[in-house]
Amino acid sequence: MNILEIDQLSLSFGGVKALEDVSLRVPKDTITTIIGPNGAGKTSLFNCISGFYKPQQGRITYQGKPLDGLRPPKRAGLGLARTFQNIALFRGMTVLDNIKLGAHVHMKTGLLGSLVYFGRARREEMAVREEVERRIIDFLEIDHIRRQPVANLPYGLQKRVELARALAMKPEVLMLDEPVAGMNREEKEDMARFILDIREEWGITILMVEHDMGMVMDISDHIAVLNFGKVIAEGDPGTVQKNPDVIKAYLGNSDIESLRRKLNPNREAA
């Protein structure tokens, strides 16, 4: 069963085609990864799915229903949560408060009620805090920093907080835009473990953009390759590694062994 379907999506900025007739299926309960050289259109596709960009052509269907005309907050409320390539946290706020913001897409109390913080608003706020602390903070092993301002945290922990905020949205599909970019090896291994556990223990479908090919090949069930705004290959990691169009896009030649070294650096260390 496909939880998310993209059909013949096209997006242009002036005369520049960011996406051209892109079609993609995201099966439920899988980790699907979009890869491709810089400028291939990966983040543009994410922005179309989450509602930040409006494509000129095509349709995005989520759980069998089109997303046409829905703004980003509405899509998030339906279960499409995402993180960003550049960390988008409120740096002056604590870790706990940043994470709680993610849950506000599901809160029924209006802005005025939240400001008054009385009655229903207070009960709802307390329920959100309990859920965040009991489930998300413990799961991501960040209890020791929950009261610290985000600005005081190292980069790797900030990325983990952003993941926590996305989880607070209670997603059905979690969209991760370069979740391990800029991390050291230990941080990458931790993030990969969390992503696998989110899929396996929480039953959340993962759609990911990532450049770290070792991680991509290790944890992905399905991979789609974009180049110049077009899907040039799809399949499991082994199939994608051998695809000559993928080799050409990354290397400009047809050397399969070079592609394997490029796309699976862990193979050299084995």
C-alpha cells in the first residue's frame, strides 16, 4: 500500500525547471530515500509535498486523498511532518518548549485560550507536556538537556531536537531533509538508529533526502534518484548501485566499480 503518491509533478522558477514530470510512490512502513547530485531537485520536491511550493503541474496524493490547495500547517495536521536541511529551531527557547511547539498542530485550544492558560488550555498543555517528556524525550535520549536553551547545544543535538519536534506532530509520514548533514560518525550512527526505530517501533513511514551514501544504502528499503529534476532510477539499494544512469549522473562515466565505491563507502572498509 502506498501512503504517498506523486504523479507527474513539474515545478519551474522562471525558465528554470526544478522538477519535470516527477512520479514517485512511497510505500507505507518503509524508509524511502531520494538521492541525487546537488541541484537535482530533492529539496524542491520536499517543499512541494509539504506545501511550501505550488507545482505548476501534477498531483500529490496522501492516504488516497489529493493535497491540492492545502497549506503547510494543514498538511502537518494530517500527518506530514518534516525536518529541514538548515536547522529551523527557536534558539532562545528551551529544548522542551521547542518540541512542544510541534504538538500545537493538533491542539484544539485557540491562541487566546493558550495565552490565558486556564481550564481546557491548561489541561491540554499538561497532556502535551506529559506525552513529549514520557515518549519523545526519553526515546531520543535527550532528557539531560530538556531545560537547556537550544542555542547552547552542539549541532548534533540540535538536529535531534528538530527530529523530536517533528515527532511531536504525530506524523504518519516523517520527511527528513538531510538528517545527518554536518554530523560526525558517532552522531550519524545514533541518528540512523533512531530513524530505524521510528519506523520499526512507532510504525511511521520515512521519506528522506540524504547525501551520506553509507547510511542511505544501509537503512533504505527503496531509493529514488533525481537528476536535473527528473527521476532517473528507482529500486532497492543493490539495484540503484548498478544502474548506469545513476553512475553517469554521479561520476560522468560508466565505471560500475567506481559507483559502488562512491555510493557505498563502507564496502572499502569491509
